[in-house]
Amino acid sequence: MIDKKLIKHIDVGVIILVVVLFCISLMMISSATHITQNGITRKVQIQAIAFFLGIIAVVFILFIDYNTFANFQKHIYVACILLLLLVYIPGIGKEQFGARSWINLGPIDIQPSEIVKIGFILSFAKFLEDKQNRLDTIKDLLPIGAYAALPVLLVLKEPDLGNALVFMVIIFGMIFVSGLDSKLIGKGIFAGAVSLPLVYKLMAPHQRVRIDAYLNPSDLSLPGNYHVMQSKIAIGSGQLLGKGLYQGTQNNYNFLPVQESDFIFAVLGEEFGFIGGFIILVLYFLFLYKMIKIAKNAKDLYGCLIAVGITSMFAFQIFENIGMTMGVMPVTGVTLPFLSYGGSSLMTNMIAIGIVLNIGMRRQKINF
């Protein structure tokens, strides 16, 4: 059993925010899958089941001291690499949406990269903690870069640029907090900016097209631009208060692509308008604020790094997805946490929440 003194420190605010976002998610997915014509669809059911399983996962995680994960750092890292390699095994790996990033488990498909994000954070946090106060030179960063590069390259190979970017943001956020010398940060930013043309050339053709589309938004012949235009029309037509639940025309006539997942914010914007979109942004702001607060108050560097990694993951996905639907960010297929449809994604998010709540409730040493 969990000690009552620990239970008192659970951040109930985070739990309330997650439940509210999930309730909104069910409502918007039911609209995106046309509940008024099709009834309760399989996607709505899967989302509800994933959330229920996620609650069980959260409760289970709370019983385990998060420092236990540090003892299995190498095992977790190896398991992450093996999971990413599973997608290439015939009969198990499955190509979907133009990427071989899924594994087939009979009635359900699972995206390993979603699960690996959490495993990598747990493993990388311990790796960085062991190198505390030894991040002053480029030489110090080489082993860290090698450790982080392998999962990123495997995700890029699928190819899944969206999740690869999520990994890179996680890595940067965790390294930044681990005590990286500020001069190295400046040099890294400069090197990154200078290398952008080379990175663009090394990208796969379909990835370069996404960048071209982002830089030329008026060219509807480029993949994604037509969809972004429809998304902006949907959000704009919602005006102040929206057209009402289940009344969105862009949604009902299927002008929006993957409207239950990638473009769920456009569905919400059309049906609930500026006010609805603003409320979602406020909810996410409060959510991220609480996550940052837990990271800041963690009792050790390991807990802080895990919380920062998870917060970085959520922050980037929120910014990228909402920005994508409004045309201010490239289309990458990154889902909106707790709102977008996706069993793997929702389960990953719930596990992440369980770990952060675990860190928060153990922020103080208990004296008996």
C-alpha cells in the first residue's frame, strides 16, 4: 500500500485537468466520427478503453518508487531499441500512413515509438544524472549524443519525422536542465542553424516536400497545404462561439483529414469557436505549469530530469499540433495530448502522467 503521507502529496489538479481534457476528447472524437449518423464508433470505444487502462496503469505506477527505474536503466534502453526494431520483422511490423512504425497485435495496432518515448526518458535521465557536473566540453557531450542518437535514427528511418522531432525536443530539454554549459548551448544553436541546409538535403523526398509546403503555404499542389487550408477555414468559420457540437460543416462533409486525430483542434475550433479554443489553451497552460512545478520541486536530479523530459514531450506536441492546424507549423502528424484519437498515444500519455505524479508525491523524504 502507498503510505498516506505520500498520498497527501499527489497533485489532484493534474488529475482533474487530464480528466477534463479526456472528456472533451470523447466529445470531439464522437463529433469527428459523426456520431449522429454512425452512432458510437469503434474509435470512441477504443479511446474510452485506453483511458480506463491508463487509469489502471497510473495507479500501478504510483506504488513503485520512481527511483526503481534507475536501477534498470540499461535494460530499459535495450528494450526501447528492440521495440523500435520490431516494426521491421515481417508479420509483426505494419506499414500505415506511409510509415512502417506500427506492430500488429491482432485486434489492435501499437506504435512502439509512443511507448519508447517514456522508456527513453526514464533511461536517459539516469544516464545524464551519472554525468552530473561533467558537461563542460564537446567531448563530454559525445557519449550523450551517441546514446540519444540511436532511437532518434530508428524513428527517422520508419520514417516518422514528427516523433523524431519530439525525441529531439525531449533530449534538448533534459540536457539543458542537467547542467549543460551555457557556452555549449550557444555553440549548439549556431551549429544547428548553420547545418540546416545540409539537414534539408539529407531528408527523405517526402520530408523535404513537407518543408517546401510549409514555406509555400499558398501552393495547394504541395502535399498538406490543401488540408491546412481546410483546417484554417474550419477554425476561422467557428468565429467567437462556434457552430455548435456536431454542427461543423468542414467536419461533417469530411473536408478535414484525419479529423479525429491530427486535426482534432480544427474540429473543436469550428464547433466551439475562439472561446472553445481559448479554453483548451488555458487548460494546457495550467497543465504544463503544474508539470514544471513538479519538476522544480523534485527531491533529486533523476526525478527532475524525468519530469522535464515528459513536460518537454507534452509541450512540443501541444505547440506543434495546434500550430499545424493553424498553418504556423509544418504538418508532421504529431497528435494533441489527451484530445487526439489513438490508443497507443493515450496510454503513453497516461503512463507519463503516472510517473510525474509519482515524482510529485515523493518530493519530500518521509520520516517515520
